[in-house]
Amino acid sequence: MQPEPASPALTEDRPHIGAAGRPDPEALSANLEELVTTTGRVRDAIESVVAGRSALADVTLAVLLAEGHLLLEDVPGVGKTTLAKALARSIDCHVGRIQFTPDLLPSDLTGVNIFRTATHDFEFRPGPVFNNIVIGDEINRASPKTQSALLECMEEGQTTVDGTTYTLPRPFLVVATQNPVEMEGTYPLPEAQRDRFMARLTVGYPDNDAEMLMLDRQEAATPLAHLEPVTTGATIRRFAEVVKVVHAAPAVKQYVLDLVGATRVHDGLRLGASPRASLQLLRASKALAAMSGREHVLPDDVQSLARPVLSHRLILSTESRLAGTSAEQLVDAIVQRVPVPASAGRR
């Protein structure tokens, strides 16, 4: 499918919005019920392939519904790419995969114009970013120049090639995997690109029961090959609009600002979280609330997402690094220290 140049966005069909431009309570409730059922099916599909990863699946789905991007980081062989593939196969949409290597060029991601002698004109050949779900495998094995080619795509949902800007499809989710930076042949992601990822997850080793279940399931064949879609890209796009009208009380918004603000004055951090982090933490919290069937955000939603949304944006001070303190530990300490708002319920 040939992409079209970017044009002003059109108003989408949002059945949960009433004639006055405000959420229709009955329609919103029905859409939330459908959202809970559908995300439950996607979660089950992911867990049928990646056992014992329910918490990872929940954060992954929240990032998808909040229209963010996900970074999976851990040592090789723990299921990072499998998790990304399981999500992609659970949704009937266009999926692209990029294997990042040191010789990968930016045009290999975004596409290139090819001159056709028959027509004496240039034809645009879209790259793998022109898909709904883009799996970027081992992103930190590519050069910083190629890594940065994703910046415009991830932040603005568009890409520019030879002066022409093309709109990317919706939903648009980048699920990137990377090995720890101390692994041979890796380049650390620039701070600007890390900030574009809504959340970072560390997969970790499975427990004994989960690993035994993996051995049983994959002894003869991989369950990924038999995974069938349980929803469509159009449904996910509609659910993303539902998530946007989930209510966040002023007290909850202030709680988000208090958590993010605490990272900027912490003695153990050289650089705290950006204003983009505040916005993405709130959006992800709305998605998590919707997945629970609620029309409003609770502080619990914010707390459960603080670590994956904030930790990869922080730069530790020299003292923290020498002491062996991790960014995740500092985020946990901040969550424990910042007071929870007393009134943060319904409208």
C-alpha cells in the first residue's frame, strides 16, 4: 500500500462521544466493557506464548492503548522479541520487523525514492516503519544516526523523505528490543530517543514453573506459529480514543507532577524526568484504568506505572553509580516518599 503525503487530520468516528462533544456515559460504559474483554483476550494470547509474564503484558497493552512506544531491555534469550511478536500476531494489522545492525542506514527504515525509467519519474518505496506495529530487534546495535531516524516517526507519527512528509498508519507502535549497553557491539541510545519511549520493561529470567511450562509448550513446536489474531487494528484505534476520555482528577494530575518533580531535585540523579514523562505517565495511567473497566484514574494506576515510565529517562549521579544504585530503585523510593492525594476519585 503506497503511503499518502501528510494532510490535516480528520475527525475520527468516536461512538462514545455525544452530540455535545462530551462523553456519553452509556456509550462510554459499553466501550469500556468491550475494551476490558478484548484486552483480556490479547493478554491471554500473549501469555499462551510467553508464560508467567502477565505484568509485562499489562504494561505492553497500556502503552499500545496510550499510543506510546515500548522498549524491552535485557540479556539475549529471555523472550524480548517473542513478547513483541506475540503482541503483533494477536492483532490483525500490518506488522514490520527491523533487524538492527551496524551497517543499517536511515533509508532502510523510512524508505527511499527510486527512479523509474519507464515513467521518467521517482516512485517512493516505503520502509518498514509504514506498519501498525514495528518490531525493532536489537536497536542499540545500529549506529546513532540510524537510531535517530526513528525520532520523527515515534514522536509525530510521520516521516520525511526527500522533502516530502508521509503520515504513518494508526495505530502506530514501535516495540524495540535492546541488549544491555555493556554487551559487545552495542551503542547506547541517545537520551532524546530514550525519552520517546513511553515505557521500558526488563523481561528478566522466568521462574522455575514458567520455564518448565515453556519447555512443555515448545518441546515440539513454538506456540507463536499457531497464534491467531483476537482483535483488529481498527478496534485498537477506537479503544485509543476511548482511553483519551478517561477522567483524571486534578489531584491525580498533581500527584503525577509531584512524582516527576521529585526526580528533578533528587540528590542521586543528575537529570530528572522531562515534561514529556509527565504527559506519558498520565496517558499510560488512563489506559491502565480503562483496562480495569474504570472511567477514572486512581493513584494506584500511577504508582504501578511509575517505574517503567520514568526510570529509563533518568541519568544517575556519579555517587549513585558508584554506590550501585539503579534508576528503578530511586523511582521506587520516590513513590514511597511522595504523599498520595487524599481525594482522587470520581468526578
